[in-house]
Amino acid sequence: MSNSTRKVEKIESKPAGLLRLMRVAAYARVSSGKEAMLQSLSAQISYYNKYIQQRRDWEFAGIYADEALTGTKEARPEFLRGLSFPKTATMQGNIGDKG
């Protein structure tokens, strides 16, 4: 074997791009003011809060919740407020369950 020296060149890694988070909000709704329904609303809010915040690629943008007597005839101010966010480009997605 020869006594040649080897040259080792260190290659610096390029910094990885920052993960771009998608801002996500949830909408929860119940159709009655009864105690059982209000507990359901609380459970929905808790579920979506945990669901969104456990995702590493999502940024929590809030939860909008309405109590209504009917789903089609009553005003849903929180629903409408939540819909306005994508138009301002501050929220890219929303999740919800009709209930």
C-alpha cells in the first residue's frame, strides 16, 4: 500500500426550509339550547381544539361556535365570521361537523 494522504472535504448542508404551517379553524354548532346540546357543543370545541393543535403542519386559528334553534332559519354569526377569514388570507382551511 502507498502512504498517500487523503483529503476529506466537508460539505455543509443547506438549512432546510421552514415548515409552512396551514392556519386552520373549526366550526362547531348545536341546534338546541338544551343542557345536553350545550354539553355536546363543549365536547365538539374540545375535540377540535385538540385535533388541530396536535397537527405539526397546522397552526390553530380559532374555533367558531353557534347555538341555534334550527340549522337553516337562524342566523349563524360565528359561522359567517369564520367564513370571512379565508378572504383575508389569514386562514387557509377550516374543519367542522354538521350537528
